[in-house]
Amino acid sequence: SARRLFYLSLSQLQIRKMIENFQEGDKLEAWIQVVEFYRNLLKEWKDGYVDVETTEKIISKVRPFCKLIIEDNMRNENEFLHALWSGSLRVASEHGDVYLLLTYWEAMFFSLKFHHQQKADKLLQEMPQLG
């Protein structure tokens, strides 16, 4: 439908802008934007504004970008781990979508930095459902 095509096109533009922000070095802002975008998408789906197929198609574009931000952040000195955690937790608690939480935990677990690995262990103790 025309509505679906419009929604997909608009989403593609928004995602492209977030990617540009990330590439320009404004990584925290890109994270905040993508989490808000993700939350709004899930809310609009739950409210019946967007069909399942469209939602899944957009999510398939958003998730790899989220994963990139999380994994990139683990390698950099300017970490914003709290923002990664709180955004991931918010999506999970509001919408039951644990993808970001799992991605965060996985990035911590496989990080080369010992303090990340320790945090991954602690998270697993606090939230055994991640394992």
C-alpha cells in the first residue's frame, strides 16, 4: 500500500541520517536516536499503525546498526556503556524485545577488555535469562 511504502521510505531516510551522525563521530547521539526510533517503531506496531511485515523489514535494518554502535563502543576509549545499557533495557522493558540487551551482553562477554568481561559475568548473574 501507499502508506506502507511511505513509512518504509521515511524510515530509510531516518536510518540514513542516524548512520551519517555515527560516521561523523557523533556516536552517542546516533545511539540515542536509534533507540528512540526503535522504541517508536515498536509502539506504532503495537498501536496498529504499522503492519508486522513492515515492522520486521525496518527492524532488520535497525538491528545491525545498533549492533555496530554497541560493538564499536566496546573498542573505543570514549565509552558510553551506561547509555547503551539503559537504552537496551528500556526497549526490553517497554516492548519485550531483548535483542539490544543480548547484543550488549554478547559484546561485553567477547570484549578484549577485562572490565567488560567482568560486567558481562555480573549481568548474567543479575539477569540469568540472558544466558
